[in-house]
Amino acid sequence: MELQPPFRKIIHVDMDAFYASVEQLDNPDLRGKPVAVGGSEIRGVVSAASYEARKFGVRSAMSGVLAKKKCPHIIFVKPRFSRYKEISSKIREIFYDYTDLVEPLSLDEAYLDVTENKKGNPSASLIAQEIRDRIWQELELRASAGISINKFLAKVASDINKPNGQKTINPNEVIPFLEQLPVGKFYGVGKVTAAKMHNNGIFTGLDLKNRSLDDLVLLFGKSGKHYYNIVRGIHKSEVKPDLVRKSIAAERTFNENLSSEVFMLKKLEYIAEELERRMVRSKTKGKTVTLKIKYSDFTQQTRSKTVDDFLQKKEEFYPLIKELLLQERLKNSVRLLGISLSNLDTEKREPVWIQLKFEF
């Protein structure tokens, strides 16, 4: 059975070693070194490991004691989930520039449906590349991506060229790709299920495809039908976005630290223009204006003001930003400035779930 159009264009974006990469971003002394977020050499469990640590076999969910044994010079850092959430929201803002059909899976990965997108770009592969480029340029973090006709395939594809790579599985490549794929590489097939498949002579997608539906249901229960479908490229789960956003922001990290408020105001004008474009594009207004300041020593400060009227245009909120910047003396030179609008007019709306139909 051949897959029949029309096909969806789904991207799965997965940040590379996200927590550890954020720690290395914020602390240059950690860059290029094996880092474990969470755990310690005495107790606890590793939440995430940098690629430098992974070379020694350190993985998430591993005990800190074992991680230390595998990599004696590993550096343990405490997790900062508020910081990871902050960065994650910025990554999602980039996603929303391309489509409102964004389904976050966690802080570091999400599905995007770009079948119809805000850029009018027919190539999902080029959109994925552009998104990854922007994440690097704007946030100095690396991401990988998978692109295909459904969520299952996009998820599998995103693992193939990690880190900092992407893989596209075109419609005519789906069946050959799945037939040669080891069953242990199928998303959702864990070690126990893979071992059971191996014990029953199922090692590749082709082996799985050669089994009847009744046979697979007998072996794996309700999951048998799922395996029967996915190996044929059939996965009808829609991208389910929650369209209600809490804030919209824009920010810039500077190549050289700024010490002059005059220069900062000039930079803030450009940032305000970008924020206005995002507000207009999303047809959103907000009442709370927040100025974010990150100093050269990596400490961070926010200053906010809430007004009675909803704001959207630069001319409406930039005077407030100027007021916030000048309200007290800066304690150090500045490496990053950001502006956000929250308390949005969308917050009173109920979340909207868009259902997409897949046809094969």
C-alpha cells in the first residue's frame, strides 16, 4: 500500500543537550567541558549531560556516583528550571513566527505543522534550517530537527543527525526508510518491547511489516495496531497547539557590553520595533511592559510597569521602556536587553485546540 497525498509538513525541533547547553551559555568557564546538570558525586540523579560528558557514557537519569566514575573530571551544576523555562519561551517565540500550530512536548522540544505557514515557504526543510539558524543567532544554542509527513516520522528523524543537524524523510522515502529502520529506533519502542520483538524475530521495520495485524495484537495488545500502522507510515495524531500565550518578547545579546544609557536606548528602539512586528503579526496587545537587563557579570534584572490601556505599537510602549531604563542607575555594563508585553488581551480567551485531519 502506497501513501497517498495530500501530506502534512511536520517539523520536530529538539534542542541539543538543552539544560547543559544553557549552563555553558551562561557560564563561559563551562564551555567545552563535561557538565552534568543535577546530581553530585555523592548522591542524586543527572538531569542532563553535555555532549562532552556523553562521550564518557554519562546520560540523563544516571546516578551522580556512576557519572563521576565514568567521567572523573565531570562538573556538576544545580538545575535552574526558571532559566530553562525562560529560554524555552524565547525559542517558542521563534516558532510562532512561522506557524501558530506549535505543540510543545517539553521545555526543549516541540512539533510544528508548517503545511501552511506565515512565511509562505513551501519547503519544510528550509523552514527547519532557518529556525535552527535563528536559534543559534539569537540565543547561541544549537538545535536538531526532523521533517516528514507526520509526528512519528519527524520525531524519529530528529535523532538521526544530532547534534546540530536535521533529517528530512520525504513522502516517497517513508516506506523504504521504515523498512530498514531497526525496531529499537522506533519512537515509543523501549528496551523491553524491543527485546520482545527480537525474541519473536522482529529486528527491522520490514520484519514488523511482514507480521499481520492479528499477530501483532496477539503479541503486543492494543499497541499492536499502533505498530502495524506506523511501520506503514500511518500516524494520525494531530499537532495540538494551545494558542493562548502569556507574553510576547524580543531581546538582543550584544557582541560588546554596553555602558552608555544613550547606546542602550538606541538598541532598545530596534528591539521595540521587532516586538511591535511580533505583536501586530499575532494580533495581540498587552498592558504590562517589562524591561529585561542582563549585566556583564551574568546577573539579571527586570523592571515592569502596568498601564490601564492595551499596548501594541512601539510609539505606545517605548516611552515606558525609556522610563524603566532611567528609573535607577545601572549597576554594571550590560550584555543583553529585552522587552516583553504581558497581561495580554488573549488571556481572557479559552485555549483553542485546532484539529488537523490526516489523509493517506
